[in-house]
Amino acid sequence: MPPVSYQVEDHRIFPNVLLAPMEGVTDVIFRRLVRQIGGCGLTTTEFVPSLGLSRGDKQIRQMVRFDADERPVAIQIFGRHPAIMAEGARVVEDLGATFVDINMGCPSKKVCAHSGGSALMREPDLAVDIVRAVRAAVRIPVTVKMRSGFDPAHKNAPELAWRCQEEGAAAVAIHWRTREDHYSGVRDVRPIAEAKDRLSIPVIANGDVVDVPSALAMFAETGCDGVMIGRGAMKNPWVLRQIADVLAGRTPTRVDPLEKKRVIVGFLDDQRLRAHTERGALGRFKGVAKHFFDSRDTGAREVRMRILRSQTIEEAKDIATEWYEELARREKSTAA
Ligand SMILES: Cc1cc2nc3c(=O)[nH]c(=O)nc-3n(C[C@H](O)[C@H](O)[C@H](O)COP(=O)(O)O)c2cc1C
């Protein structure tokens, strides 16, 4: 059986099922939604530029806020200058985060153009300098998230992860795709397995873990210490809990449509409470909630479109409520 937890210095990560950082998605409200459902051993903020953080940029500070009871939590930073990354990491420590996570995986042009994110995988010496500088600047554990390499011909994650460990990184998460793969590519988790063989720190596996079978396959194929879930959690925020259930030897939590309604409508209310304007709240909700409506359910596509066209929170709430009640009726009549 796969492990159920892992240790990062003094912190036990339990369960060993993690929510991946996702820009524009995993803000404090989405993370709270996943935490309330359960099964999540560690949350990470969406990435923020170390420069903005170190300069005290208000908007950046907003992006890394976390709930008082959100523990353990990592704040993820990106950048290419070791001294600025170190400065950003100090702010992360002052803000009270459990870990500072260094992004070496982002494929976006905006980030890579300045040699941050996955571009660092092409400049391993610089990547290692960053880890060293950040490690020297803070007492909290430093973790790293990377892809398997910059392109399929250069899958250097095992070597780079090992070098990060030697510089004091306390855990590493590896997404099996390369930067060139973006979000496609042929599944190859061997670099994760190789990193796990070489490293003594925890290795977390990431990429296309969307349900219990794909999580178990990832554990079996890589020997990883934990799995990290991104897009799968947008489609099904219960997936972490279902995986954690199975790791603990329990039957995976079954989610009925009325429970979905309760959680999704609660999420919408939470957005309203937190956002400055109704428009802002609705925008954030639409960005995430469009994934909630499972296209395998007849009519889900149309509901998603109606949600995207909705003008007010009340309207979106009514559409979601109506939809889940309809699904509950369908389930009842199938069971009858
Ligand atoms: C919308 C979106 C935003 C993302 N933002 C970040 C980010 O801020 N930091 C990061 O390290 N990875 C980011 N990622 C990558 C994810 O953390 C994860 O590595 C990737 O989606 C693969 O995992 P998955 O197949 O479970 O989604 C993002 C992915 C998506 C889809």
C-alpha cells in the first residue's frame, strides 16, 4: 500500500494528498472550499513574483493571504534573481507561511521570458543558486516545484531535484510534463520515479491525477511520497478526500448532488463575502465553477453556458441550485 503521510523537517504532511498551486484558481476561497471538504494535507498559494512581494505590493499580498487555520500552507514565489527571491522568501516567512515554495515549473511566456518558472530548468546553476539564497534567508523549510525538464530531450528533473536537495530543499514536487509539453505530451512518469530513487527528501508526483485509480497508479509507478492535484480538483473538489479515504483504507466518500449544491452555493456566497464587488465575486466564481459541471451529465454544457452568461450572484446561485436539484431527481428516479 502507498504511504499515508510524509515528513518535511518538523511538519507531518497528512494526508499526503496536496492541492496544486493554480494561478487564478487556488486563492484563499477555493483553498478553503477544498479544505472544508477534506483530504488535503497541504495547500499552496498561486505563484507570486518575489519582486512584488519584497516591495510590499498590496495586490500581491492579497494573492498570498491565507486563513488563520490554514496549516500547513506554502506560499509559492517565482523569479530569477537569487537576492530578490531571498527577499521574497523572508516576506513569506514573516507572513507566517509554513513553507516557501520555489516555482521552477511555470511554462507561461510572461514568467519564462524573465528566466523564472520552468526556464530555470534550462539554467540549473541559476536554479541552484536561487535555492541556496532562499535557504540561507529563512528558517522555514524551502520546497521546489518543477517539471520533468524543459523539453522531452532534456528531462533533467532527477539531477536538478537532487542538486536542490543538496542545497537544502526540504521537498520537491515534480509534474511529469516538460515545459514544451505545456498541458499535452505523452505520459512519462519515469523522471519522478528516478528522482524518488535518488533523493532522500520527499518527492511529490504531479500530473493528471484526477481520481482514485490515477492516484494509485502514480504511487505504484513512481514510489512517490505524495500526490499533488491541480485540474482534477477544479472538476471535482472532492477528489482529494476520495483519494485520502482510499489511502486510509476507507471507502471513498460518495458525493450526492445535494451535497454538491450545498458546497458550490456556499462557495459562491463565500466569494461574495470576500470580493470587493459583486462583479469581481461573480468573475472569480465563473472562472472556477465552469469546471464543476461534469460534461458527462446530460445538460451540463448548457448549465455551464448559463452560469457563464449570468449577470448576478443570485442568478448564478439559482442556476446551480436548480441544476443540482435536477440531478438529485434524476438519481432518485434511476434508483427507483
Ligand atoms: C489554471 C492553472 C494555473 C496554474 N498555476 C500554477 C502556479 O501558479 N504555480 C505552479 O507551480 N503551477 C501552476 N499550474 C500547474 C499546476 O500546479 C500543475 O502542476 C499542473 O496543472 C499539472 O497538474 P494536474 O494535471 O493535476 O492539473 C497551473 C495550472 C493551471 C491549470
